[in-house]
Amino acid sequence: MIIGLVNPGAMGATIGAALVRSGHQVLWVSPGRSAATMARAGEAGLTAVDGLPELVEAAEGVISVCPPDAARQVAEDVLESGFEGTYVDANAVAPATARSLAARVGDRYVDGGIIGPPARRAGTTRLYLSGAGAAAVRDWFDEPVLGVSVVDVRPASASALKMCYAAYTKGTSALLLAIRALAEAEGVSDALLSEWDLSQRDLITRSEGAARGSAAKAWRFVGEMEEIAATFEAQDLPGGFHRAAADVYERMRQLKDVPDADLDRVIVELLRDAD
Ligand SMILES: NC(=O)c1ccc[n+]([C@@H]2O[C@H](COP(=O)([O-])OP(=O)(O)OC[C@H]3O[C@@H](n4cnc5c(N)ncnc54)[C@H](OP(=O)(O)O)[C@@H]3O)[C@@H](O)[C@H]2O)c1
């Protein structure tokens, strides 16, 4: 098959590579994208084209892997370019967003949610799919690295699963980072670490890991936390946890291009407004 990928980010490039290993040609639109995306696409063996119309003309399927708050626009751009094949949205969006994309795209829509780091080693990363066409998209993949499975035939179940999963992982990371900033602001960091060392030892390493793991990606997590908050609120559950998590990550937005930002640097960003 010829499959379009929008766009080869850290995760997207590895999904594209899995499709290439499965025997497909994977097209992506290079104009306007960064040098980092260009390099990842090259490493993954993807084929650059000059614009969406060219991609849409050739591809039988398109898979969207982009910042969650760009998911609607990407779908709109692909449809407006005349695409009539299978459209997979694999982004971290609320079920309501997935359902509105399904309504816009129609029967050719397949919902997706990715769990795990960029897929470089077998057993680390799973692409969950749902919707009437999910099983057919699962069959696009025929290689051992990326795990691909169907949740069910409803058009937003894969997104719902992703929201539940990330609500815990990214939500607790934001909470730990906010606590470390609060302890610093109150002058009790050493006392908190001593107490954690006695009673909650893993929180020391988890909070340090949360800083290293999220600093460069926090800008993208803002939209994802808002999608999670909307997911809770749509079921009449409190969305405030994840609205606050969005605020935490918003304060870290500047760290996108800071290499190796650690907990100390994250705390500076979180407390900046308090100065
Ligand atoms: N990375 C992970 O560990 C991970 C894990 C699970 C799920 N995911 C999901 O995968 C999706 C993308 O993640 P990623 O790691 O590939 O992100 P990423 O590394 O930040 O890459 C995003 C890609 O989208 C492009 N992009 C940026 N702004 C865009 C816009 N407004 N419209 C269209 N494309 C845009 C970027 O191009 P430029 O380089 O030109 O900016 C880049 O190629 C998200 O929905 C995320 O939730 C990622």
C-alpha cells in the first residue's frame, strides 16, 4: 500500500518506520517542517512529497500523528485536499473529539491511541485502534516492533483508553512537579525529601524522572491535558485535576528547546510567575 503520514515527529516517525518494515511506501509532506522532522523521516525510510494534494492523490490510507491540538486541523486539511481513503487519527484526543472527527470523515474514519515511547524496541509501544475499519488497519502492520490491537468497533474507544492511561501517567507527573515547586517555595524541600526517603522513597526518583521526561514535551502536553479534562467532564466527573496539569505544563512551555532540562530548571519555570 501507499500510506500518508502526518507528521514524522518523535512518535510518528517510528509508526512510519513500522509501516515501511511492513512493506508499504510511506509518504509525508516535507515543506514547512523542521530539520528534526526531516532527519527522522530520512532515518525511517519515508518518502517526501511536496504537498498534501500529492500525498492524498497517491495514498490509500492516511495516519495522523501530530500535536493533539492540531488533530482537527490536520484532518480538515487532508479532507479539503480531496482524500477519500481510510483516515486514522492516532492522536491523544478526547472521545468527543474523536467522535466529531468520525462524523466529519465518515465511515472511513478509524480511531487510534498510542501508548508507550517511540517504537524502537519490541514490547514497548502499542497502537490501539477502534471503529468499524480498525481490524483492516491493524492488518497494515506486519512486523514485530509495534504492537497493534483493536479495542472494539466503537469510533472513540481507542481515544478513551489513551485518555484514561495518560490521565494517570502525565497527571501524576504534573502533580509531583507542582509539589516539588511548592516545597521549594515554602523552603521545605530538604525536609520533604527526608520524609519521602522514609515513607515514599519512589517519589524522589519519580519526581526527578517526571522533570527529565516531560520538560521538552510539556508544550505538547498542554493540549493533551485539556483533552483529558474534557473527557472527565463529558462523563460528569471533575476535570479540574487535568486543567491544573495543563497549567503546570503551560508554565514549562519554554523548555521545548532547552536540552537536558532537569528538576531544578523545571522548578524555576513553575515558580517564575510567583516572583
Ligand atoms: N512521543 C511520545 O512518546 C508519544 C507517546 C504516546 C503518544 N504520542 C502521541 O503522538 C502524537 C505526536 O507525538 P510525537 O512524539 O510524534 O510529537 P513531536 O515529536 O512533537 O512531533 C510532532 C510532529 O508534528 C509536526 N507538527 C508540529 N506542529 C504541527 C501542527 N500544528 N500541525 C501538524 N503537524 C505539526 C512536527 O513538525 P515540526 O518538527 O516541523 O514541528 C512533528 O513532525 C501525539 O498525539 C502524542 O500524544 C507520543
